[in-house]
Amino acid sequence: MDNFTLKEKLMIISFQLSAFLIFVFLSFIVNEVVIGIIIWTIFCIVNVFIPEKSRLHADKLRHCFVLSILFLFVCVLTYKLALHYMDKFESIVFTVSILLLGNFITSNMLWWNSQSNYQSLKDFVKYNPTDKELVKYEEYLKDTDRFRYCIFMAIFRENKSWDKVIEELDIANNRTLDKEIYAIYSSLEYVLRLRK
């Protein structure tokens, strides 16, 4: 969290606290508060051991908020359902397996979706590399925002993977990269008529 501003840190803390309280309330409704807290703790521990640069996020904070609560609550319901077919220990092991597998699958789907949002711009740059408006914007970036220019070149001109760009430019995390690419895309979307 060293690369975040104080405002961003406070937002993240309030997000985590709100999500936790809502999740505990939902667990209380189905009478599984203890299991809910165990699942939340495992989820947090797993995220601590994933390096920040590799951590996968939803493209918007509110999506992350809703998906996290929903996913964890489904894990609580899975545990409750598993109790009908297994003993308590087996149910916990089964639920934790679902939690870990689901976390991996969901994260990769969100990560892939975030990258595919900008495919129309990638295609445009590939098939129209000398377009007047594109070159003009590129020059503007080169003169005004060197960091964003490097991202533009790496992602859209050189077609490098997000992981490679994060590593090469020493970017804090994929959410930071996504914000920069979104800013580039937004600047060019109307001018290049990327929406169909």
C-alpha cells in the first residue's frame, strides 16, 4: 500500500471494513457467523501472499466490493449445503477448496475482461499505425506525459502483455495500469470512432 495516497488508503480501509460488516451480517442471517469469519480470514490470508503486482482486481472498486461479498457468501452457503452430505471438517475443507479455486478463476476472468476492453484500440493501432489523429495524440503524450506515453507504446504499439509492462515500468499494480490505459482509451475513443 506504499504507492497509494492517503485518500486511496482510507478508501481501501473503509471498503474492506464495509465489506466485512456486510459479509458478517449475511453470515449471521444464515446462522454461520463463525464459518463466515473463517472464510473471510482465509480469503485475506490468500490475498496477503499474492504479490501486489500480480494481484488481480475487478476494474472498478464497486464491482470488487459486490463480487467479493457475493463470492464469499456463496462459500458460506456452500459450506451449509455441504454439511448435509459430509461431516464438519470435510465441509470446511471442501468450502476452502471452492474458495481458493473460485478466487483463482474469478480473478483471471476479471483480469482477461479488463484487458479485452481495449481490444478495439489495439486493432485500430495495428491496422492504422499512421492515422493522423493517432500520431497527433502520440506526439502529445510524448511531450506532456512521459509515463502514459511509455504505457501507450508498450501496450498498443509493441503489443506487450500487461504483466510485462507492469514489470518493465515498475508499476505498483494492475489497477494503476488499467487506470492509465482507460485514460488513453477514453482520449481516443471518440476521435477514432472506436465504438460501434
